[in-house]
Amino acid sequence: MSFPSIDSYAFLSDTHTAALIGADGTVDWLCVPHFEGDAVFARLLDRHVGGAMSLVIDGGVTPTRRYLPDTLVLRSEYDCPDGRAVAHDFLAVDPGDDTQPIRAAKVLVRHVTVERGSVRLAVRVAPRPGYGGQPTAWSKIDDRWHARGTPLTIRGDLPFVADDTTLTADAELSAGRTAVVLLDYGDAASPSDPAWLLDDTCRTWRDWSARSDYTGFAAEAVRRSALVLRGLSFDETGALLAAATTALPEEVGGVRNWDYRYTWHRDAALLLLALFRLGHAEEGRRYLRFLISTCAGPDPLAPAVGIHGHSTVERELPHLSGYAGSRPVRTGNEAADQVQFDTYGHILDAALAYQQLAGELTGEQWRLLRRHVDTMAQRWREPDHGVWEIRGPRRHYVNSKVMVWVCLDRGIRLAHLLHDDTAPVDRWRQARDALHAEVLDRGYDGTVGSFVLAYGSTDLDASLLRIPLVGFLPGDDPRVLATVERIRRDLAVAPALIRRYRVDDGLPGEEGAFLLCSFELVSALVLAGEHESARQLFDRLDTYAGPLGFYSEQLAPDGRALGNYPQAFTHLALVEAALNLDAAGDRDALHAWAERDRRAQDGRAVPAPGPPA
């Protein structure tokens, strides 16, 4: 049985969990009771074993799909031989309060209205808990059907019948008729009126989207990406998931199948800046509080944590055949046990951005952060596993060294901003400057004419594109320009697409183009002054979005989506690139931010002229 393209799936979220719906109207992915929970619908990873919830009209008419503007409500239009129907699918939300503006109703709504003629409707609900490993049975209590061993219940106005492990309903609907199926997955007693649920969900998402007044470069793509990022932000803690799925392959049929339903601290500062710049300050505050809460544990900091702030354990699920035969299927992620020193830089960079934008860091928060700056001042000479989590021995990765420099640099600047006269700033500055000199000496190879993956290597690494983006060197520095050009040439997969690296990472096969890096190339070109090239590259990348406007983690050379989906860091890098291009139209703002980065090294407190890209 064939598998749909990864980026053909519609993404639904209530900020507590997520669902993926295929073009055939089947819910192929849903985890309960939250994002990290058990996939009771896992047909995404096995067309036979994984559970699913299908909705078929007239035997399988393919609909025209789009999202209602500024929402995560999917509208599907079915033009059938004898009629026309419109379906709305969504995970219902309602307005919260100032600290949590979106609240999950914990119900998946499938709402079909016949506009003319008549249509046949068939619904099948077959959850299989344990990621497809355990069949279930149905029982009816009052007006609800309960799936035993799960929190799922079904309500609706269709004539459901239980047949072994599957709940089914068939009906013929005429013009003006509406059918609704409500799949509850929590304890909340959500309203039964589907029209009210639809209106309230649309209003909640639109009120949230309206907080942003961004109308600059690629405004539509930025607003769409902001919705994705909010949909991947866990309502209880503010944690940002890397993606809504596990085990979608980086190579179809291969073994590079990882669980991304966790929080990585990469680009934490960028997320904060994007949230504030787009008018979502409260989400920025919640994320910062979650981020710093993860700093309370012992060293080394875990590069990835669960949405509740806990560690994860990687395991394999042999009963699942995987997406298009890509095995093993994994849950949990071993990367949480690696030593990744870049994590420290991302966290301190975010803390500085937050203090500049909001000025709300507390003494206790700074105490936790200061301890980690001290750690890096002592350990910066050590190797680590690197940002790409290559499963091999530790090395002196250049990106890790640059991000340790960021940690020390931002720590120095925070100490000044917070008037902390007791911080060992002189020692931090000595370590920062020594590290900077070492990276220029050992991380740049004059023979190949670029910065390299690791000390002693001549291999490339696309994460080196962040050297100018974090202010380690100016974007027009000749060494930066040479590195950007070599990455464009030697890591290219297809027009506008680059991979992360071309080295043996200890796994069979190879991955595709890494979209985060492709968008970061846009930002690097902006800082290099190549604005027209950056715009052309952005426009080309925009054509690689899926039919509903979402991106996965990677793309194959033929443009096929690879990896988990939708991918937060791809959309975050898109926002960064768009804001950088927008700022390129305002030379004063762009130069102000460039000057801020150049002044970073002397430890002076530099007031922010407005959120940077």
C-alpha cells in the first residue's frame, strides 16, 4: 500500500496534541493525552497495524483543501457526481487568559455540510493504542461510544455500529444536512454544538494571529509559520516541539528515523525574538521560563528534553513497518544523553535577548544562568558531540566552539545589564577571547579557504552559516564570505537546497537537503550584502512548501519531503530569513544590528534598537 507524501498532510493542533489528516480524509496520526503520548492513530507509520479515523465521501472523491484564514481549521470541498459537500476538521480551542491565550478543548471535530444534491458519507474509527500494538473494543454508555483502554470517546449524530475493534457509520445526506463526529480525548466536557466549536476555534486562532502587525517581506509565509510554531508549542509549559511526529524518515527505506516530539534548545534566542517581533510576547515569556527551568539540573545540560522538562528514553517499536518501509520506528531520543556544548550558547543567547526585550530576568534565573557560563569558562577546551548529534566519538566541532563563545559573550553582557559586580567577568572575558582566537586559528583552514566542521578536518558543515548570525564575525568578513560560497557550492543538493554535511556519520545511507540550513543561507547572504541573491533563494525555497504551505525537516533532490513534520526549525529559519530580508530594506535598522553584534565582544551593554531577525 502506497504512502502519501509527508508534506501532503494537513496539520491540526490545539496546542496540547496534534493530528495529521491525509488528502483522503483519514486521520493517520494522533497522540494522547498530549503530543508525547501514545499514538492511538499511527497509520502514518504502518498502513495495516496503525490505527486511523477515516471519513470518506462518495466512495473516495478527492477534495480541494485549504485552511480558513489565520487558523488551523482545515476546509475540504468535495465536488461529487450528485452533490457538493464541505468538511471542516479541527482540534477545538477556546480563548484562555492573558497568560495562556489558547486553551485546548480536547476534542477533534469532523463537521460535514451538504451544500447541494446528496452525498454518501462513511466514517470508520479504529484506534490501536500502544502505537498500533494493541487492538481495542467499543462500548456505549448513554450517548457516547468509549474505546476501551484509551481516553477516546465518540459523540455525534450518525448511526454508529461497533464491529469488533472498529466503530462504523454510513449515511446518505441531502442538501442542507450536516453530520458531525466529535472525538474527545480528555476529561474536559466540551460543548456538543459543532457550529459553536467551529466559531470559537476560528475566533481564538484569529484573535491570536491578529496580535501580529507584521506586513513586511513574505508576510503570508511568516504568519503561516507563526501558526505552525504556536501549534507546536505545548500549552502547559510553553515548550516548543521540534515536530509533531516520530520516525518519519530522512531517507525513505533507511534507518534515520528519529522521534522529534521533544524540545531542542537550538535557536532558542531566535524563537524568542520572533515571538516578540510578531507580537506574541506572552508566548515568549512562557518559553523563556520553560527554557530556564531546564537549567536547574546538573551539568551537562541535556540538549533535548520532553515537553514537561523531563529526559527521554529511546526505544524501538518492531511491530511497526515504518513509513514506506523505513525501519526501525523509534520513540524517545538518545540525543538527550549526548554532550552538546552549543546548548549553552543558545540558552544564554535567548536570555540576553529576553532581557533586552523585556527586562524581566529575575535574580534566581540569573543565578542559574551564571552557573552555566562558569561551566563553559572551565570546559570550553573539551570536545563534544556537536549540534548534528553524530553518533560517534566527541570532537572539537567548530559550531560548538562558536556557540560556547556565544555563551561566554552573552554572559558577560548580561552581567553588565544586571549590574552584577560579583560575576567573574574578567575570567569569562579571558576565556571568550582565547576561544575566539583559537577558532580563527584552528577552525579556519587556509588550504581549503573556509571554516570547517571540526579542528583538523577539511570537511564542511552548514551550521557554520551561523557564524555571522550570532555575531562571531561580520557577515562581510572575507573568511565568512569564502565559507558561505563553499557551502553553496559543495553542499548543494539541488537549486536552493543544501545538506548539513558530507561526512561519514556512522549510519548507513544518506539524508536529504536540510531546509533549516537552506533558509539560514538566505540570512547569511543578507548579512553578506547579497540581498538580491538572498531574495531569489528565498523565493525558490518558498516553492518547496507542501500543498498546504508547511515544511518537513528535509527534501530529497527530487523535491520529495523527508523527515518529521511539520518541522519547527524549518519554519523558524524561514521567519528569520524573511525578517532579515525585510530589515535589508531598512539600512539603518540592519546596520544598527550589525553594530550591536560587532560591539558584543567588548562586554558593553548595548540597547536593542528593536527585535532583530
